[in-house]
Amino acid sequence: MAAGKEIRGKIKSVENTKKITKAMEMVAASKMRKAQERMRASRPYSDKIRNITANLSQANPEYTHAFMAPNDAKTTGFIVVTTDKGLCGGLNTNVLRAVTVKLKELQAAGQDAQAVAIGNKGLGFLNRVGAKVVAHATQLGDQPHLDKLIGPVKVLLDAYSEGKVKAVYLCYTKFINTMRQEPVIEQLLPLTADRLQADKGQHGWDYIYEPDAQSVIDDLMVRYVEALVYQAVAENMASEQSARMVAMKAATDNAGSVIGELKLIYNKTRQAAITKELSEIVAGAAAV
């Protein structure tokens, strides 16, 4: 029964794995609810400030912020948001594949790239492909903290203000629903009014600034960047927990299927051994 003993060992091993994946599924389900609430709570603010800044890019203020002015630099910046941990299906693979495609397009156009990595998986990927990582933020935990994010991102923002970076792209995974998350690459700088193309031509936008345009626009640009980076990380965290819950549920179901198949093989092996022993006994009795 050496084969039967080996199969019993495999069954025990898969059962232990199933317990782990089931526990991870339950933990992810609990964290997913909190992450989704945090993400949905911040969406209205980020959408509104995105619309205001897009309107501002169509207006004609007496002061033009550096974030609104395009330049002719030969370098493009990327803020790549990924997870710190794995076991979340193809979540990181999808967004990193989109980043790779964008990097190849820029390389074909003669552009260099700099990147800020938020999350261990993105940092490891960018180092492997040889991209220049100017700053990174890892081990963010289950809740994004703005003070940990702004420092690394400010490196790219300062480079853009100095004219060293032509554009800054924000790359993350957008939460659609529990079963679906989409990789997104959107332009953070310079400001564009792409989101408001439908309104263009219907009316123009302009504002009255108090105390003056420079003070208001400078503060607004800071809030704009903070809001979009925070929202991207919140969306990515909600997507991570959803993807991990689905992946662990699939792993638990697969483990159950493997256990069923192994038990069937074990029973067949055991039955074959019993049948062989009975055949030997009958043959021996017949010989006597």
C-alpha cells in the first residue's frame, strides 16, 4: 500500500492548502468591503476636482501654472500603481502589460521614460525591464496615506515644472465591480480637457479669483495631483481585494476538485490491492 500511503499524503497536503486559500478568501472579502467604501467615498471629490482643472485648462486666466504648459522634453514620466502582495489573479499583470505597451510606443518615438513605483510588484517589474525608477513607495498597508504617496510623486512633478519631463501618466487598475477591474493609463500632466470634449463649443469657462489667480491656481494644482494619486491608489486597493477574493475562491474550488480526484484514485488503488489479495488467497486455497 505504498502507493495508497503516498496518495493519502497528497490528499492531506491539498486539504491544508484548501484551508489556507479559504481563510485568505474570507480575509479578502472583509477587507474588500472597507476598501470599496473608502474608494467610493473619495470618487466624488476626485471627479469634481478633475472637472474643475479641465475647465481651468480651457479658461484664460492671467496666470498660467507650469502644470498647464506643455514642453518639448525628451522624457516621459510614469506613476505606476500596483500591489505589494501577489495572489490576486492577473491584476498586476494587466496593468504592467499596458505600461509595457506604452513604454514601447515612447521608445519607438525616441522618448526616454522615468517612473515612480507605488507597490512592490510594480517596483520589481520596472527594475527587471531596466526602466529608470526615480522614487518608490511600498508597504502601504490596507489603507492609503497621502503623506507616504506625495513624497515620491513630487520627484516627477518637480521634474515637469523644471521642463525635464514632457508628460506624466498615471497607471493603475480601476475598480468596476467585484468581478471586473480595468487597467487605466491616464495623462496627469499637462492638463487636458479631454473629459469635457462634449461640452466644448457649448459654452466657455472662466473664473473670478480671490485673492489672486496665482494663489488659487497653485493650491488647486496641488489638490488636483493629491486627489488623483490618492484615488488611483484607493481604486487599486479595492481592485486588489476583489481580485484576491475571486482568485482564492477559485483556488479553494480547484483544491476541492483535486481532493475529489485523489480520493477516487485512492479508493481505486485500495480496491485493486484488496482484489489482488483475495485472488492470491483463492488461488492458494485452490492449489491446496
